[in-house]
Amino acid sequence: MSKPIRIVRHASQQGSAVPAQVAHDQLQRPLRDLRISITDKCNFRCTYCMPREVFGPDYPFLSHGELLSFEEITRVAAICTQLGLRKIRLTGGEPLLRKDIEVLIEMLAALRTPQGEPIEIALTTNATLLKQKAQSLKDAGLERVTVSLDALEDQRFQHMSDSKIGVARVLAGIEKAHEVGLRPVKVNMVVRKGLNDDQIVPMAEYFRGRDHILRFIEYMDVGNTNGWNMKEVVTGAEILERIAAHYPLEPVSSNYRGEVASRYRYTDGQGEIGLITSVSQPFCGDCTRLRLSPEGKFFLCLFGGQGYDVRTHLRSAANDAEIAQFIRQMWGQRDVRYSELRGQGIVDEQGPKVEMSYIGG
């Protein structure tokens, strides 16, 4: 059970300096990555994330006033840079639906570590608006994009996304992002047995040699509404086997600690793929990610159920040092490793969890 977190008041200014010191949790995992969900709205209704029967026309999405402002988001991120933050990823919902997102990116891109180094800024999107926004995103300071794409066939894609948008629009967004320098573009495919697993090899064939990185994600039990069933999971090992039967692969070392995808490259030099295996091979031990919801709650795990309210502190008289204390204490008591414990059969898989559409992947 997490201990309550309280801010201790000091007679100091709102801009009070935050001592630079990397925050570590109970398992000695540093705070390196901040995933910021900037909207809970999306123009897709993917069945594994935001099923229409739950997120219908009457669903109570957050109002604009409930969302963190760009200034509040930037303030939180700036404080986190003093605690070890090195990478920010903007998510949703669909983040490109947030008006003037380029302004936020420009504000975040101006942040620096205590050593004066820039913070890496990335974004995950369904790419429906990417073609028209790619250049402005790049100009604002965005470095990379990750695009969700679960099938190459229009009918299959539209069924999984529960939309009328064609694959060509997503592919055009990917190519535009690559053209303007948001590369390598990473393409994420969530694989569900019996639904789109026959698209594994066609997706690999399409993206080979295109300078993009295709990543296959095991179907996960995120949230409470996606109807997760272990029988629908296609493991990373099986995915690798299917692709290798056509195109030989070899393992590649991780780029950094905490990288979620296991990397493999084609032996003929035509690029690489990634496998994200949180079900069959959990990677909790190296998880360095803190998640911030659209209205200002921190979550310590993608499968977490408890949020820690930072918005109240942002909108009160709390200064930066006090908010840093709140974040450090919250992260310091973190001991979550849901996927590892799920694999050992000692967690309640049906317990309440935050929805992926609300907190981002």
C-alpha cells in the first residue's frame, strides 16, 4: 500500500530552485522518461484501447479547463529534468487533436538537463493528421514519431480502428514524417491472434528497406475495457519465428537501459524490427517511465490503478522545490512490477487499471 504523499511547506518563492539529483525508486530504477498524455480524445475507437461501446457519444471526456495547460505541463517537465528526466513522449488519446500542440513542443524543446543537454522529444500518433502537421512539428523541435498501424489491408485496419480512415492516409503520414526528418519513424503493430496475426509477415515485407522500424507488440491487458484474453496473445517468440522463416534475423544490442523493444535486424541489411513482449517476457526491472495524465495525475505503471494528483499543487502556492519533493517521494516509494507478477500468477488481472486511451501506451 502506498504511503500518502504530502508537501511540506517552506517560506520560499514559486520559482524556488530544485537541487539536481536523480530520483530512484525502491528497485533502484531511475526516473528517465516522462510520458505525457495531453488529451483523452481520439478519432479512432480501436477495440483493444478505446472500444466504441464504452467510449460512445455520451462518454464524459475531459473539458478544456480540466486539462493541464501547456505552461503547467512544461513546469512539471522542467522540474523532472532536475530529477533525472532525459526523454519526453507526448501521447493521448490522439495528441495531434490537441490544438496548437506545436506551441507545447517548442516549450518542451527549450528544456535542458542540469548539464545543459537538450531533452529528447518524441510523439506517438495514429498519423491521421501527420501528413499536414509533420513539418510544423519538426520545426517546433519534435525529434521522432511513433505511428500505430495494425494492418495493411483497409478492411482489416478499419475494423480494428473502428474508423473509416484508409491505410493510405497513415502511410502518407509516415512518409511525410520521414521526409521532414522525424526519423527513424517507428511503426507499432499490436498483434491479436485470429484478428490480425496474418498481417505479421505482410507488414514486415512492406517496411523492410524503408528506413522505418517496425515493432510488434503483444496484446496486453491494459485498462478494464479491452476484453483481454491470454488466448489472443501472439508471443514475441512466435512473431520472430514467423518473420525469420521468410527473412533471417539476428539480435541487436539495446540502445539504452529501459528500452522496451528487443531489437533484431535482417541479416541482408534491410533494416530492423522490434518486439515488445510485456506478457511473455516482462521488462519491469528496467522500467524508467513515469506517466502524466491529461488532467494532471501521475501514474507509476501502465497497468496502474492509483493516480497521484499534481495539478492541485500546480494550481496552489506550491513552489518548484515543493513539487519536486512531491515527485521524488512518489517515485521513491515506487515498487510496481505488474507484468512480472502477472507472469508469476500473483496479481489480480481483473483489478482496476487506468485506461490506455487516457494515459497513453
